[in-house]
Amino acid sequence: MKTGRKGPGVTESIKVFTVNVNWAGLVSGGSHEKRLLNNLLDSYNVLERPVGNESDPLVLSFGLTLMQIIDVGL
């Protein structure tokens, strides 16, 4: 039965989601990763800000670049 839609259907999406959720529990970082994170964040203070004056606002900027266009549905 064709619905005229392209791409995976709802059933396929549910299967992929289920497989990803199941694998998420099996994949974990090793002891080296845990030790690295502990060393990096050992003296981390959430109240410190990277500014000279605490009353100055912290301005963040970030960018996004499109690397590849897979499909354009016209």
C-alpha cells in the first residue's frame, strides 16, 4: 500500500528509535574518560564567570554552518 510519501514510515522510525535506545545503555565511557572528567572538573565552580567585572554581561556568540543538503522536497 503506497501512501505517496518518500522515506521511512512510522514503523521504521519506531524500530530505529528502539534500537538506538537499547544501544544507549550498552555504550559507555571507560575509566580513563571518567578520570579525565574528574580531573578537569575537580575545582570547577558554577558561580564563577569568565569576566573582569561580575556586573558586566557575558556575551556569547556562536555560528552554524550547513555542510550538506540531502534532499529538497519541492
